[in-house]
Amino acid sequence: MSNYSAEIFSENFLELIQELGPVDSKTDVLKLSTKLRSTGLSPDTVTNAISQARLRHRAITKFGEGQASTMLFTEPGLEQASRLDVSNWHAKKFAEAGISSVTDLGCGIGADAMAFASSGIAATAVELDPETAAIARFNLKGFSGASVIEAAAEKAPLATDGYFLDPARRKLDRKGANRVMLSPEDFSPSLDFAFDLGGKFPTAVKLSGSFPHELIPENCEANWVSHNNELVETILFFGSLGQPGKRAAVLLEEETLEFSGSDAPADISELGNFIYDPNPALVRSHLIGDFAREHGLTGIAKSIAFLSSNTALNSPWLRGFQVLEVLSMDPKKISKRLQELGIGVLEIKKRGVDTTPEELRKKLKLKGSSAATLILTKVGDARKAILCQPIS
């Protein structure tokens, strides 16, 4: 164990970061560092303490202040960790499948293993990196039935009812990093290992929301998961955890919503009185077409993920807007019309056009107290600017 790892587990260090509390990006780190150094703390201790305090602040958005204030982190571990609500949903899926013990292969800082243990599932967390494993062990110490093994995922003993993997992208060389297509070997552990495991045991494989559809095997259920209107993951469920071939978008809010179907594209029609921006899980799962048909909506252009209708539709899957006017993409004409309407507060969204909101905003002379939304996109084959108001 490195000196860094050894120090952060000491009682004195834990008391220090508890006293510091979460340190946000607005904090004068130099001033704080000088203050801590003046108390006789070593430079390494000060650096480590401020680092953990800053990580705890960033972790609040994933874990909430209460849980974040009891955990230790690494930078990559926090980045890859599941959000609390998402990891609790993972654990619920395993519990509903009747699985009483899980091995988390490549557990990172232990976020999902914590959720499994919290739900009464015995959790064996496996991590190859010694420092990260030590942090996972600290984060899991308050959970009965949880343990940490230092090992590669491929070498860990297979002795539980189910398995959970969160394969990391390998550090690719420059040539490889520029590749458009990914392959199973670009992940650690490799997807071949993960999918082979899924063919034998109930297994969940967590991947990025942008994971290529063509790499998803047929013998699993694929879910695209949204939390707080952000696409947070693609997760594949094998065995008793899912239905082979099923594809679903999942919305984790106050209640969990699911929409499943086929990847047939939406029917295209003229822009109606209302335009809708679908939840990113619907878009990325390619289920937007089935959703549109089920709810009486149509697309406004090929390969453009906006939907439309002539009547207002309120749905947790959609952000809706009432269309006020359809303008050309001429910045001067847009600016003139906004001034005539007294619009000084403008949200700009875009999809399918090369104009960026930042570039356009610089050319607009926004004045007035009214607010509106401007959507830059294609309507049919034409590039248009759709002026609209959010549906309350």
C-alpha cells in the first residue's frame, strides 16, 4: 500500500477532512493550503486532505451529501461510479431476480457493492488496483456481508449467485484512440469475458450510454438508463436478470418508468403546433419511433430526434414546447424578430445542424424581459429556427 493510501485511513486524517467539509471549486485552495500548513501539517497531508475534500464535494451530485461525507475517493473511481439512485436500481434488479449473493468484478471505489450490501445481498467486491481496493474496503466497512478481494476480474473466484461488471475503457494508443469503432478488447475486463460470463450466470454489464448497438449480443436485455434527464448508462442483463432480445429505455425519477419496443424509425410529417425533445434514453435506445406511434407523434425530419403533434402532450419522457413561429436560419432576421417580440432571455437548442448556439447567440441583440426557446434543426429537408415556449 502506498504512503498516500496508508495516510488517508488514519483517524487523524479522517477527522481533518471531516472538519474541512466539502471543498468546492470557488474555494481559494492556496489560501486554504497555507492555513493548514501553518498548523504544522505536512505538504503531503495538506494536498491529500484538500484532494479528498474536493472529491467529496463533487461526489454530492452522485451520492448525496450524507453518504458522500462518509466515503473516500479516487479521481477515476468517482468518475466511473454509479449514482446512488442508479446503483440502488441495480441492486433492486438483482433482488427481484432472487439473487442473494453478487460478485462485483472491477468494483472501483465500491459504489455498486455498497448498494448490493444495503439491499441485503452479500457482496464480494473485486478490484485489481491495490489503492482503489483499499478505498473500496474503507467504503464497505460498515456493511455486513461485504468483502473486498484484490485480484483481476478474470482471475477472481466465481462463487456467487450473480455477477456485476463495469468494464473500463482501456487507455488506447493515439492511433487506436482515433478509431470510430470499438472492439471487445478495448475494455477491461474484455467484453468477450463479460459476455461469456453472462452466458453462464445471471450477470449485469454496465457500459456507457453511447455504447454501440452493434456490439450488444442478442442473448441479453439491453437498458438505456436516464437519471435527472441525463443518459447515464447502457446496461446489459443476462440470464434471470433480463429477457433476451428485449430493448428498453428506463427513466429513474421519483418512480421508475420503462418503455420497450423495436428500433423502427418514427413516421415523418409536417411540424405541428407542438414540438417535443425526447428523453435521451429514448433517443439513444432507438425506441423513439415506437414511442412516437404509441403516443400519436411524428418526426419532423429523417434522423432528427424531435417529435411533433397538433395537440399538447404531457409526458415524463418528453420536454414539450408550443411552436410560435418558424424562422429561417438567417441570424439577422432572427435577431430582428426577437427584438420585435421583446425577447431578452433565450434558450437555444440544436440538433442536426452545424450552427452552434454559442455562435448564434453572439450575433443576436437580445433585449427585453420576455423569455423563449429557439430550436435550430431540420424541418423536412430545410434548416429552420423554431421559436417556441415551454409547455408548463
